[in-house]
Amino acid sequence: MKPLKEFTIPFVGLKEGEHLFEYEIDNTFFEYFKYEAFNNSNLKVNAVLQKKATLLELHFQVSGTVNVNCDVTNESYEQSLDSEFDLVVKFGEEYNDENIDILIIPHGEYEINIQQYVYELIVLAMPTKRVHPGVEDGTLDSEILEKLEELSPKEKNIKEDKEDIDPRWNTLKKLLTDK
């Protein structure tokens, strides 16, 4: 996969100190990674590069919104994202990215590509379960929600099931408590 040029930072010509790199992220960025979970995205990524004599420190901050489908109702909604990540870039004999927040690059390198770190920061900032805000506060009217309510088990049925337990199970439960 060919790296995206705008995410390549040539650090050799930079003076020691802080350098700010700003990126506007939309769906074309995610198409590059073949990631199709977002209907639309409007994100801003700030990467602050702190150049020091022997290493580089990168601080990533992402904020904005992505349009995703709800896991419960499949209705689309705007999910806000706000996340940060720190990366230390050291110089060594060979390339090594085994550690999550430490990257070792060979001594002769003069640039670093941050697209993978930006992608992972955004994808990992998403909640594991995507629930429409209208589902949580009860304001969303949806046929799917009505059907789920209709098919959900009722408390009355649960109580009846407890009364209809076969007495042989109670005998087996005594074996557990008789230890």
C-alpha cells in the first residue's frame, strides 16, 4: 500500500522545538484503508511534533464527528469523537513498531509517515457499541424499536417460568450447597 504523501513529515529540515501539522479527514482517507463503517466523516487531526536532539515526540489529537449506523436500529446518526495519542520516535539499528507508543526507525531516515497512527486513533476512538442518542433518551420513533419492544420478553412470563421449574433441579442445586 503506497503511503499518502500529505501524512509524511520530513523531520530532518525542521529546527528543534514544536511543529504543528493539521489535517482535515473525510471519507476519502478511509477509502484508502478500505474501511467502510463510516457513512460520512468530518474530523480534524492535529499532530504536534516535538523535535529533540535524540528523539521525536508526537502528540495526536482528533476531534469532530462521523456519521455511523446505530447497532440497535440501523438509523444513521452523528457520533462525536475526541481522542488523543502520544508517540515517541527513537532512532536505532532497524525499524521496530512492536511497542504501541514507541517507534524505532533506522538512523538514516529523514521522514516519518503518520497515516497508520491517525487511522488507528480514529477507529479505536469509536465506542464498541454504537447507539443512537434517541434510543438512549427514548425520543427516537422507529419501526425497529417498536418491533424490538413487541418481541422482548415480558416480566410476567419470567415469573411463570420460575414457578414451573422441575423439582429435580432443586435437588441438584442442593449438591452444590452441601459441600
